[in-house]
Amino acid sequence: LARAPPARMAPLNRVNCVALAVLLLACGAHQARRLSPVYPAVAWEPPDLRPLPVARGLARRGELADAEHIGKGDLIGPESMVSSPVLDEEGRAVLYAGLVDGRVVRLRVPAGADDAAAGDDDVLVIETVLRTGREVEGCGDYDHQPVCGRPLGLRLVGPPGDGEALLVVDAYFGILRVDGARGATRAADGAGRAAPPAPRVTVLATEDEDGNPLVLPNDAVVGPNGTIYFTETSNEFQVNRIFHAAFAGRSTGRLMALAPDGTVTTLVRDLLMPNGLELTHDGSALIVVCGVRVMRYEIATGAVSLFAELFGTGDNVRARTTTPSGATKRCYWFGLGTKFSLPFSLFHFSATRPWLRDLIALALPYAQLPEIVPRYGMLVALDEAGEVVEVLQDTTGRTAWISEAETVGPYIYMGSWTNPYMARVRVSDLAE
């Protein structure tokens, strides 16, 4: 019997070749994802992108682009700031800030609205209060932060003046109280006043209620009864890898409380990147910044609700009694790290594409991750209902990554987790 010739495989056509190549690439990408420092990134549901407000009186697009940059090279990463209500001996305002190299510094800046020296950078006085960690060569680098410290949230506590103290949230060394923050720079004077005491640090909390170390404590506020409320942004990544926490997308953050007796309690778990924290004006609730969403936590009941959705990734929030342009109104000022609005946002696009975030975190060195985010500066004021009151912007990216803002004398001072300066604009320039 004659045998049938063996069957021959049909040659691969172009479509088949492309399909095979795509399959091989997909398999390779899937395996590569496992090597990512954030694997497995998870999907999260972002709010819809909205256009930035453009109504007159709400949005000012150029003011931050024209902001003055002070302390260039000396004030690197002034993430949080707080001012003293008491002027110094020369009639200048005192402003504290935490820097990326682990130091808390004290600035002496113009206090009066018509200060003649207000525009001169050379009159800025910068004094070191303390370093939260140890001083070693390389302080300020990502890899040295666990040794040198990284102060994030700052609050003023204690009686103003020589007796004032700072509440400092250090990302590595926990919740700290710094007495004598006013400084040992003033010597005893002829009027019989003794020099202020040297700074003294008291460690208030470094662990949760189960004895686990705090991984990334971020911001804090003191409640009416003395309870310190604070956020832990991630329990996986420290602050020198905070972009990895953002790219992972896992909701491992917490809202926590430190009672006056030293007891630590977790109030809310499974938050996505909780960061800035503030009391409402009536003291009944907490405003918690969680990425592009802002949550409200009722202190009496523990209820959590959505307060607002932001036009960018939120950093710190502070309650104010005026708008940035100076109008009297109880509101909340939010520093935004980057834009989250129409027509496009990388964080929005990648929210439901965790594989993309895995691959980006794998492909790029950590220091380059912030560089792929378009630079955009924004300070947003929301009213007590979470509605937009005012937005200051820099569409050029010259003054980007705004973390927090405070009015001191004639200026609004703006911090940043990364900028090598502190920015400021005159309030009078914002008035219509």
C-alpha cells in the first residue's frame, strides 16, 4: 500500500508571526514583572479626570511660575513648615522647616507687610535647630536618609516664644517632641534674660500597638484633648522609596492616634497613601489626604467619608482663615505634587494597568521615577464643604511639587519634598 506523504505545516504568514511575537513579548514581560521592586502592583479605581477650574477668581495660572526661590541650595526639600506667633528680638518672623538631609531649621524672615528688605534673599537667616538622625557624609541622599533622618510633618506645640516646642514626624525616627526649638543662638542679655535652652528631643512613638515599627510616618496634628493623630503612608516602603509605594498601588496606609498616656491606636487601616492631616475648623473631624482623594474622619464616631477629589496628587493640608489671595474665609490649603486632570495624567492612566507600573519601576532607576511625572505646581484652597475656593498654578513647572504653604508677613511660603529652595509669592500680588 502506498503511504500518504507526511503532512506539512503551513508556513507562518505575517499575521501569525506578529501574533507569536506579541505572545512571546507578553510572556517575557510577565516574567520580567516578577523582578520589579513593586511586584505585584495592584489596580485601583481612580476618580474621573476633570478640567482645571478656569473661572475668574478661582484659578490663577501664572503666579507660581513667577514665585521667588529663596535659600537655593541651602533649603533642600523643605517638606513641611510652621511659623511662630512670636517675633524674634529684631522683629522678624520665625519659620521652622524640615529638610531632606535630616535637619530641622529655623528661618528668620520679614514679618511686616511693608518690610523694605522683603525682596532681598541675602537677608534670609537660616539656623539649624537639630538633626533628627546622625550627621554623616552623604546626608541628603536617598540611601543615607535612614541614618540622617527625614523630618516630614511639623507642628508648633507648647507656649509660644522661648518655651515653644515642635512636634516633628520623622519618617525614620517616629513621632518626636523638640523642646527648646526657639534656639540656643541667643546669648544671655544684659536685661537678665537667660539664653534659651538647647533643643531637647523626646521620642513619643516609634511602634504601633502591636509592637511593629512605624514604616513611613508622615504628618501629624494635635487634637483638642492632647491626642496626637498621625498618618503612616505605607507599611511596606520607607520614604526614600515612596514612589515605589505609589507605583505598587497597595492600600497599606493607616490613620493612627497617640494618646497623652503614650498609647498608640490604629483608627483606620487599608488607606491608599495617606499623607497630609489636619483638624477641621470646629475640631470634630480630621481631613486626611490620600493621594488624589481627601477623606474625612469623624473623631466621635470613627465614620469615614469622602471630603473631596483633588486636581493633583495631594501632599500636606493646613486649615487657614484666609484664602491665598487674602480674602477672609475658613478653608483648607492643599499642596499638590503634580497634575491629575484633563487631558491626561500618568497616574490615572496607569491606575488600572498595574503591569505598566511594574515594568516602569523595573526599567528605571529609582531616582529617575520622579522625572517621568510632568512638572506642575499647584496650591488649592477648598472650603469647609470641599468645594474649590482658589487655585494657584504654575503651568511651566518652574515651581513644581508644592507640599505645603503658609502665610508669614507679606508672603506665602511654599515648601516641597524635593525642590532645592523654598518658594514665596507676595500676597498683595494675588489680590484682584
